[in-house]
Amino acid sequence: MNADGHRTETWDRQAALNGLSAETWDVVVVGGGVTGAGVARDAALRGLRVALVEAGDFAGGTSSRTTKFAHGGLRYLEMLDLELVREALTERAVLLSIAPHLTRATPFLIPSYKGRSRPGWKLKVGLALYDALAGRTRFGRHQMLDREGALAREPLLSETGLRGAGVYWDARVRDARLVIETIADARRAGAVTASYCAVRDLERSRAGWVGDVEDRRGFSSFTLEGRAWVNATGPWSDRLRRRVRPGSTRLLDPTKGVHIVVPRDVLPLRDPTALFAGDGRLYFAVPEGRWTYIGTTDTHNGGNIDDFGVSGEDIAYLVGAACDALSCKISDEDVVGAWAGWRPLVRAASSRDPSAISREEVIEQTASRFITVTGGKLTTYRLMAEETVTRLAENVGWNLKPCETTRRPLVPARIGGQKPSAGVDPADAGRVRELFGSDADDVFVRWREDPATAEPLGSETRYTAAEVERASREMVETLEDLVDRRLSVLPGGVPIEKDVLINVARAAAPVLGWDEVRQAAEVEAFRRSEHHP
């Protein structure tokens, strides 16, 4: 249902493809990660006719492979990047306001160890500064714990050299859902979006730029014309830049970040915990449901940015770092899954330690009516989008409406919101609200209409058929799209029983038009994926 009481529309990919080549767009956005989604939403809300194309699935690259935080970035304080931290903390508060179901304030623990982390006084000063930069938007005041207090709060901390700990507040965010719902709101504002559409070539046209676009699911191509274009392809930005400005030097030098996942009963942490590896790198161990994930690395190795594989070396590094910082030891055999993502870091800083490189964004006028936006942080995506659209308008000469994305909810409120049926576990209802916001009403209605759709799809999952049906309406092409990004399961991070996958595919089939052969093929493809052990 929408705000008028009707069921949420299904994103019809074929209708989108038919419409994309039918007109000349004001803005064509290339890239369906968080930055591109933000640009499309902002531009559409300011009155522009917007098209967005993504070479894979929405959020299928960097934007679903983060540590899943909305934060200011404590480590940037050491670089004296105070404006970046203040800006990110302000945007953190905006995210909590416009997407409260996806973003939640959370206490974080950061221990202090003699000789292998920042000294206690420095930690105290840093946390006080972090609170001060957040100002009125802070979630709570930090507190300092002595050695005994730190161990009482988190018994799994290694006692060797432990001097104490700090507790501070930040936020966690469902990164893939943030992208999906940003795109959904762009669509409500009139944008036309399509996944699995790769821009293969670009050339100038009388109106602006025209692109040759490959439909990677239909094995066909079409032309897409826009008066202005935005390159928001993250780590792949240089590929598109060179089609517009051949011979240009590289803007980016991406780094690879890896997370590993272990069962929570093996590493039963209470709170997200910031830890320091032996080489001084800050990383996190984060409890999430039945799992604990650890990361991230920051490998500056000049690797293939199309490779999302996780090496044994990456796993060994994180396992070793966790064993060094925690009293509860884990081994490589405890790792049940992992994911990797590429960060679009600006090349000008590439000679430095990758862990020390700032996440400031770059908005480059690559050519007339062509903007490249890259870098930055998940937390600041909305501001990056606002600045990109403003600069594009200045470049083209458009007089646009003011930006309204700081106050407009990603999921609009509904008239006469629904309540789950009597007898529904409040935890299940809460989970659905966290996933879909006010659109959870779609699920609650289905649960009432057909109680069978409220039953868990397996012994190891609480997801129900009604949730799968609702998520399947968001331009799903593969089972991986559905599970990893629409249902927001850790990407490649958790083993999923085959029976559960079969039930998910079966529940999605009426919406997606999958027959039994297609369902079986999707299940096997998911199980063969390098991202799912």
C-alpha cells in the first residue's frame, strides 16, 4: 500500500526499459549504489526528469559490503579531519530522522591496551571531541571505564595490558535497504530506474550525451540520451570517465575491505567493539543476531576491482587480530562466511597508508554536462548527492527547487497504519518494521489474509512468505538480489540451509513469475556463488 492505502507497486523492470529510450532525460545517473541512488532521489525531488541505470543489482557493489555503520569516523580525528567528522555526525542525525527503521543508535566499546592502542588520555580526549562535534545531535555522552569496569562490560576482552575502555554512541544502518528505499523514493518522485543495465559507450549528442546501454538480463541493447549525466559508479568511476575524456589520468586507487563472519556462540560479544590490530589498524567486531562479523581490512594492492573474492590471507589477518585482542579464541575453521568490497579512494592520497586516507568525496566536472562523484562515506551519501545536483544545475544553468532530502522520510507515513494480527510475536512484527518501515503494513495485511504466510520459512530463519513477497516487488532478478539485498541478510556472510532457499524461491515465484525450473536454478546458482560458502 502507498500513503493512500493502496498496496506498494511492483517495480516493473520491462516497463522501465521501455521508458528509458523513449525520451531525452534531464539527468541520467549511472550507478545504483548509495551515491547514485541519492543523486537520483535529490534530482527527481527538485523537479528534474531522471533516469538511473545500474550494471548489476542495486547496492550490489560497495554499498552492501560495508561495516554497516552510520558514523562520524573516530579515526579521522587523529588526522585532524574535524570538518569531515562533524559533517558525518550531522548526516548521521539526518539518517536517523529520515530512515529511523533502518538506523539505530548503539553503544560502542573501545578498549585501551598498553603498547597496542591509543593511551587512555588520548582516547578520553577523542571521545569528548566526538561528542562535542556531534553537538545537539549526539545520542548520549561517552563514559570511561577502568580495567575492572571494562571487563565487567565485556568479559571477552583480553586482560593482557588492558588499562580500561571507553563507551561511545554511534549508529548502525541496514546499508542495502538504505539504497533500495532511496531508489524507491526517487521512483515515487518520478525517476525511472533499471538494474542490470551497463553503459558500454558514450558520445556527445545535440541534447547532451547519448549512451549505448546493454540489458544484461535480456541480452539486448538500447540508447539512452540525457541532457546531463552523473557518473556515480564508485570504484568503477574511472572506466566511465575515460569514455568521456579519453587519456585522462586515474582519479581513484581503490582499496579492498574484507569482513569475516563467525557464529555468535563462538564469539558472544555484547556490543559492537572497536579493536586495534597488531599493525595499529582500527577494526570492529560486531554482534548481529546469531552471528558476529569482524572487519574490515584495507588492502591497497592494485587488485582487480571486479574480484569480490576473499583470500586465505585476509581471513588469517582478521582471525589473528581478533585472537590477539579477545580472550575468546577463534580459528579459520570457525569462519562460516565473508564478504569483500572496494572503496573508491582518491588517487592523490594513494601514496599514504590506505587506513589513513580520508573518505572525503570528489565532485569533478569531467566534461560539459558530465559530473563524476566518488569517494566519501555511506553516512554522507545524502549530502554528496545534494552537492552533486547543485553543481550540475550550476553547470547546465538550471534553476531548481531547493533540496528537501534532509527532512523528507525515505518511506512515507501511511494513513491509518496497520497492526499485526493478535498472536503475532512482537519481535517478528518489529523485525518487519525494521525492514520495511511503514510499508510493513503490506506484510501485516497478508498475514491476516493468509495466516500461512506468517509462518517462518525454516527452522533457522524467522523470515516469512509475506516478507519475501513484499521484497520481491523491488526489481528482483536473482535469488541473491532478494536474499542479500532486499531481505538484508549479511552478504555472503552466513550459511543458509537449502530448504530455506527453496522456500524463499517458492514464496517469491508468484511475484517474479518463476516456474519450478527457474526456482531450482536460482537456488543452485545461489549455492554455487563464491560469496556463499
